[in-house]
Amino acid sequence: MVPILPALFAATMTLAVADNVPSLNNQPSCKAQADGIIGLKQDVEVCLKSEASIRAQLEQQWSQFAAADRASCTRLTTMSGGGTYTELLTCLEMKRDARKLPQEGTVGQVAR
């Protein structure tokens, strides 16, 4: 039997996450990038400014993404305890764009 209180708490947290752009700690990612540990070497300040810009973009577009996608992408992005707004936006755009692809069985059919 699943305890009701933890299940309700988890559901509430998912809804809260889905309603607002989450606050992410992208400092570790930007520091790792500056050190050349991940991706191309980039100045920490440039990385942080880029992330702030992407967060602002997310704040404007947040409600345009499906609530389930917002919750899912937030969980995926923050799984390791960090995450970046770039990762979050990319996840949301991929989920949105995947829905626009033709459904299975319609690929290659010519519209008449």
C-alpha cells in the first residue's frame, strides 16, 4: 500500500515545478565549462550571462509548453542536482517539436 501523504506531496511538488521556471544552480556547469571539463572552454561570466538570457526566454515562453513537458524536463534537467537553462529549454523544444512530427504510418504519404 502506498502512503497517501508522500504521494500527495510528490504530486504537489510536480505541479509547483510545472507552474514556474525553476531556479537552477548553473554555477557548477559554467565553472566546469570554464575549466574545459565539459564542452568548449568558455569564460564563466559569459556562460552565466548566456544562462540568464535563456532563463529570461524561458520565463516568456514557459506557459506555451505543455505542463507535463515542463515537469518532465525539469526533473530530467535537475536529476544530478544541477542543470542548466540551456538543457531545460532544449528538452522542452524537443518534446514540443516531436509532437509536430508525422505520426507513425503517415510518413511518406502524399497529401491529396
